[in-house]
Amino acid sequence: MSTQSPELQAALEAAKQAAEIARNLYRSNLEVRIKVDKSPVTEADFRCESAIRKILTDQFPNYGFWGEETGCQDRNTENLWLVDPIDGTKAFVREYPMFSTQIALLRRGQIVLGVSSAPIYGELAYAERGSGAFLNGQPLVVSDIQTLGLATMSSGNLKSLAASAQWSKYGALVTQVDRIRGYGDFLHYHLLAAGKVDAVIESDVSILDIAALVAIVTEAGGQFTELNGKPISLGSKSVLATNGLLHDLILAALN
């Protein structure tokens, strides 16, 4: 395992603090409020984000911070933390373990590190540019599957895709792959980076949901773009993530 930068150390410390808060509040029947975008939020979301913000801003006071619950003061700063304190609040509320804390660092428009912490599920993945990706301390490497007929594909957030012109092409793609699953949220990206699935398709996402996972999948040797093949940006809403070998094949099938 390579030497971790002070930034990655801080992100891991922040994720550890958030994990402790989430564990303590999990299954405690918290009040659920509905935000303007119709997504749920609880005390856990705010407390986790507050703890993360304090650690990161205390150690890096000149960096920007964009949190799911408290927003972003300055997107144009050279270094910008991207944080979703509880990605999967619906899972948290309904008491199943498919939620995580996502922390990434954007430097001059490039994602340079990511931490994906799923405390109840029991997985901590992280990556830093040029230093590889790790899951629970073990190195991550994507699969070497090169054909659709041997590929396992996981899909999530398909509601908006179902309303798009790509839906029939997605349906045709499903018939070409070996297996189709819907692991969802952090999990299918962890599985992709570990070489256990070969492609992930999602729609209706936010950069805060996926930024850390971009770093992890990429450092494991994979490829991560929007469904149309464009690079991931702050405005991205869809994902095609693959082992890299399948990327052009799936893009061609969808577009």
C-alpha cells in the first residue's frame, strides 16, 4: 500500500467519524423530512456532514466544500471537497445496509482521490490518483472480460433511463450480456473495481453520489464516463462505468 497523502488521510479520518455517527443512529427511528427534490433527509445526514466538514476544513481551510446537505459556497476554488454524508438515505431510513459516505477531492477540475465508506455493510474503499485503489486494505483490479457474452452488468436508478430514447437500446443490450444485476449505490462500483462485475449503468445521479467512485474505479483500471461517453463533470447525471475493455462496445450499443 503506497504512502497516503495528508488529504487522503483526512478524508479517511472524516469517513471514520461519519461511520461512527451513522452506526449510532442506525435503526433509531429518526424523524424523516422530505427535501425540495423529494428525497429524504434525517439527523444522521446533517450530523455526518458536520463532522466531515469540520475535519476537512480544519485541516485544509483554503479548500472549498460542497456537501449534499449544506451546499457549496465556491465551486471555482482550485481544490473542492465533494461530500455526500449518507448516500442512500432511503436505505438508511428503511434499515438495510446499502448506504455509504462518499468523500472526493476535485483539483483543478480533476478528481484526485475518493473514499467510499459503507459502515453497516462493512466495506471501506479508497483511491488516490497514481496510487491504486483498495477495499478493506486489499488492492482492487478490474476484470479482464472482453466480450458482452461473458459480461456481468449491474444497473441502477433506471427510472429516468426508462423514460428516455435509450431504453430500447438498453433492453437490447441486456439480451447480449451474460448476467444482469442491480446491486445499486456504492456496491456495484466496489464490485466493478474488484473485478466481480464488468459494467455499471446508472441514470439520475449527482456528482456527489459518484465522485469518489470515479477515483476508485479508475485507479482499479476501469473507465468511467457519462452514458453518452462524455467525461464526468460536476453536472453529470448518468454513468457508464466498465472494466475499460467493454466500454466502447457498450457505448456503441447504447448510442
